[in-house]
Amino acid sequence: PIYYPGFTPQYKIRLEAEVKERLGKWGGNGYLQQQDWPGSQLPLMGLSGFYKLSGTIKLILEIEDILALFQNDPRTIWYPYQEPGFYGIVKVQISL
């Protein structure tokens, strides 16, 4: 038999979707991921999107672990360490 450390998930199921405007002016993607977390925990869910302000400047928004807002307890994979939980990031990408 194969043995895994206690913090290694034995399975992951991930669904992803992506959408982009035909000319690439805006777009976004999202995912939903379930794995064998310890205890009963909600799946991970994340969304991101971008909008091109010009040919070289892109505004990007990322939101991670949205469903953590609806959990009673923090998400833990390797007790007692906690996952970051819900957070968002705003970025400006400049391509030269």
C-alpha cells in the first residue's frame, strides 16, 4: 500500500471556467475545488477578472476562498495550522 502524510489530500476534484471578450479587452475565470479536508469543510472557490485599460495596462482582481465566509471554523489542512481563508488582491499589470 501507498502511505501518505496526514496532511496530504488523497483526492482533489477541481472545476474551472473561463470567459474572455473576443478582442481580449476583459475576461475572467473561476474555480471550485473539493478535496478530502479533515472534518466537514466547504469547497474552495475563487474568482478572478481583468480589464485592459489600454494596450499595455491591465487591472486585475482576484478573490480566493469565497466560501470561507460561510464556515463556522477556520479551514485547517494540517492541524493546528490554518489556511489563509478569504482574501482579495487588486493588481495593475504593465506590459512594456
